[in-house]
Amino acid sequence: MADASSSPHAKRKPLATSLGAHLGAVLSPALAARGLSESSLITHWPEIVGLDIARFARFERLNWPPRGAARDPLEAPAAATLILRIDGAFAIEAQHLAQLIAERVNTHLGWRCVAKVAFRQGPLPVLVPRRRVRPPSPEALAEARGLGAGLDDEGLREAMTRLGARVIDRARGS
């Protein structure tokens, strides 16, 4: 009798999984220590508050109030205190911008998560801006479109065209 797992219709467990599939389990304890359940405040901080603010104020953690006695279940959860590490030279300016920072974080998260902002003065790591990728040359795009013309799926064809054009430009040293 043949093993059920050798059947051509049996579901096979994939041999390899993407790194992203494991990141949640790895990052969850570190995020929880900072009062977060998701990483966007860390990974997208400059986009959330703006590059001018992100240069001198960095997200450090969210401090949530202690869970007290039973509350009305329809009541909104208690808001947190956003703790930011700031460069000492910008302390006064950061205090003036605290309300704006709280509004931008709340807008990003989609609810009134932050009630107040507190600051911890100290050195900041250098903010490395994301690298902007030059668009591929028109010649490389035309060549890549010709190579990907046989792909039926339009989204896949466009993605492969953009990737192929960049590879062509890099190979040519453009």
C-alpha cells in the first residue's frame, strides 16, 4: 500500500520559507519591550514625523498606563506616552513640536494612541536616508520590454521589465 504522502495530490510542506515568515516571531519580544505590537514606528519613523523632526528626535518607546480596574468595554483604551530620544541642542524645539509629533503618530496608527510626548536627551545614531534608485534608461527599458513580452500576467511583466532594465543598465555600467 502506497504512503499517502507520496500521492501526487497530497499537500507537501515547503522545504524553504521566506525570511519574512519568521520575522514576527523574532521581532515580537523586542517590539513588546518597546510597547509596540508592530514595527512601523521604528522602520518608518522619518516618513511618519518628517525628515526635519527625525533628524533630531527618534522613537524610543511607548509607555502604556497600567491596566487598572475594570473599565467600560466600549471606552477607548488609555493612551500612551511617546518617549523620544532627542539631541540636546533641539530640546526646546522638540517641546514646541510635541503636539505635532503626537498627531502625526496618531494619524499613522489610525487612532488616538499617544496622549503626551516625553523626551530623553542623549546622542542619536546617524540617520541614514533611504537610497533613491535612479530610473532605468529608456534604452534598457525598451530592451527589457522586448525580453518580457512573452509573459501573460501584466503585473509580473511590468515588474520583470523594471528589474531587467536595471540589470541591463548595471551590466552596461550606466
